Amino acid sequence: MRLLLIAMPDTADVIDFFGKLPNLGLANLAGNLAGHEVKILDLVLYKPRIRRVLAEVLDDFGPELVGLSAMTFQFDTLLRIARFIRKRQPGLKLAAGGYHATLMARAITVGNDDLPLDYLIRGEGEATFRELVAELEKPKPDLAGIAGLSYRRGSKWRHNPDRPLLDLAKLPRPRRQARQDQKFFFFDQSIDVVETSRGCPYECKFCSITGMYGRTFRPFPLERILADLEEVRRRGARAVFFSDDNLTCDTGHFRSLCRAIVEHGLNDLRYATQASAAGLARHPELVAEMQQANFWMVFVGFESMTAANLAGMHKPTSPELNRRAAALLRQHDIGIIAGVIFGYPEDTRASITRDYREMKKMRPDLIYSQYLTPYPRTRLRAEMLEAGLVVNTDDFRTYDGFHCNIRTRALDRAALYQALKWQSLKSYFDPSLYGRNFFLRHNPKAFFRAIGKAMLSILAMVLRGGQPIQRLDI
């Protein structure tokens, strides 16, 4: 069967100025479809003009089934693309998967007779999608036994039981060669994405991960990870982003990975990941081994420098642990992108200014500022709705962390939006950002190009008083 897998083009805020990373989930699906002809179309490389490439691939490749993947803020785009495909090729079957399709399957399908989809893939999709493809090849497909699948039956939708979590040791490796294009980058470096584990045992109120995996952590076998890294290097990438939900929650696994990277000569690649401040701060020996393995950048979810905010979100860190983690990364010359969230219920203009000032004292190389976002099916959403703090309850196009969908008890949405955007803009004019900045030292041309575009974009948002939804020709 010919299968076309499509990743959405929407990205959040100014991320495009710094890099474009491939969708690993679709490469994982492709790797589990042995014997089938698969093409992956990652539309982030073609935005905002995606209509032409969609039409060309549909006509030239002639898929028999299309799979579309989207996060919550991308799901409206997924539906628009699905309608475009359905109009162009009316008989083509369409399946959707990802976080939003998993967590909102019933809400998506109830009372939505014109939904341009035939199937929803809930949870980890590798086995569910493979079984769906196998069944559709039969003269009389029987979909009732496919766990994790939602599908049309006449005018109604049926939701099969959830699929248990997969045994990661049995999953084939991603099929990256199925990608239509390979021009992914971060700060001018060719980059690919690898995962070494799935899940997180913590229960931060704002996070959707537990909705996918529960409070679990499952590592991939080390041999598989190393083989994946070797393939990425053979395919020409010079950097790797580990997309794990919480790579530092099992420091034994992470330290073994760092040592194996060195032992197998894979430290000629440059590595980046996201990590918890607590996991780094409590294990200084881990950070030293990260340096030896050639980790050059870490996105750290500091979230706040106010203890009450962290405790209120069940975030397993503290301002002191945040400081220790940042100091360790600086000591070992690893670049820091500081993840920070504002819009906690008690936030005021003064508290936002104070928190931002404390964040800058840790001397991160970039600050990634987001608004607290009440994502569907999270504990945060239920609590904020009950408190009357959600001002946009149903337009999920803006649920990307950078549009403001809430208010605090002291600030309405407009005031909260302006307060954080001004802090973000002012940080680009702060000399402390540039003194011994990791990215400036390693690639000044790419750094200033990205920073310049980000500054102009944020300034336009501040002057406009709001952030537009990305426009696509679809």
C-alpha cells in the first residue's frame, strides 16, 4: 500500500527563526510499515505556501491512505488540509493522530458530521496504524479488534478500547529515508531528532504527557539508540536533538547513554535535549558526562523563580535547584535555553518583572517565555476553568504557549500579554544576554540573524497588541 504521512506546518511564535526540526513520530510510523511504500511530507519546510507541494505529492505519489499528525494548536490546520485532500481525491481515506486526536477523540467526533476524517489513531500509533493498514488491505476489513482506533461506522463513530503501552524494545527504528525533504536545521546546523525514552513519572498540572503515557518512564534499549545515532550521522546530520519527555528522570540511563556515545566515537555529533532542572542540579557528575559526550545545548524547564508558582504546578524543582542547574551547565560550557512560564493565578506586573529579573541572573543564553496554557484534559485546565481564569475556552488555534488565553487575578488578558511581551523584547537589549553568550561565541552570524528577526517580530506583536495566527494558503 502507498501511504502518505503529513506533519503540520504550524510552529509557535519565533521558533522558525532559530530552526526547523523534523517530525520523528511519523518516521517512527514509517519504520513500522515494512513492505509498504511510505512518503513523509513535513510541511514545516514549505510554509506558508503548502498548497502546491500537497497537490504535487498527492498527484505524483497517488497514496491510498493518508495519515496526518497534529498537536492541539495545529488541529485546525489538519482539518483544513484534510478537506483539501478530500476535495482533490474524494475516495482517499484519511487518518489523524497525535496528542490532540488522542486526548480529544470523543469531543472531536461528537456532533461533527462533516469531520473530514475516517480514522483517529489514539496513543502510541506505531502498532495501531500498522494494524489498520493490514486490515484495509483485506477484501472485508474488520476494524473492531484494533486497540487504540476510532473509526466511522455509518453515521456514527466507534471508539475501540485503548491500546496498552508498547514494548519499546520491539519497535523497529525510524524510517528517515521516507522523508520528502531533509533540510532541517538549528542555528545553521543540519539536525535530526532521536528519542531514548518515552514518558515522565511526574505530574505537572500543565502537562499533557500523562494523558498519553500515564506516569511512566520507558527507556529504549541502548543498542537501538546507538544504531539510530549512527544512521543519523550517515545521513549527514551534524547535530541531534533528543526529544525525550524527561531524559534526566533516570540518570543511570542517561549516564550510560553519554558514556556509550563517547565509547562508540559518536561525540563528533553535537547533542541538544530538554531536561529538568532538578535532574541536572542533583547529579553534577551527569552534567560532566554530558560535556564529554558533546552536549552543546539544553532546554531547561525552569518555569519560574517563585517557589509558590512551582509548588502550585507540582513542578519538582525550586528556585535554588534552578540556580544550581544553570551554574552546572555554564561550568561545563553547555548552552542554556531557559524555559519560563508566566500567567500563574497570582501573577502581577511586578511579579513578572521580578521573576524575569531572577531568571536573567542565571545567565541563560536564550529565554523561551510562554504563557501558562490550559491544554485540554490537564488538571490545570479544570482548575483554571473553575476559577474563571480562562478567557479563550475553545479556539485551540492559539493554544501554543505564546498566545495568551488566560488572565490572572490581577491582570486581564491584554495586560498579561503586554507585560510578558515587553519583558521578552527588553531582554534582547540587555547587555547581559550577549556577554559570553554560548550561541554568539559558536555561531555569531546565525545568532544575530535569528535574534534580529525575533526582535522585530516581538516588537510588531507588542505594537499590534496581539499575536496573529499563522497564515497558510490552504
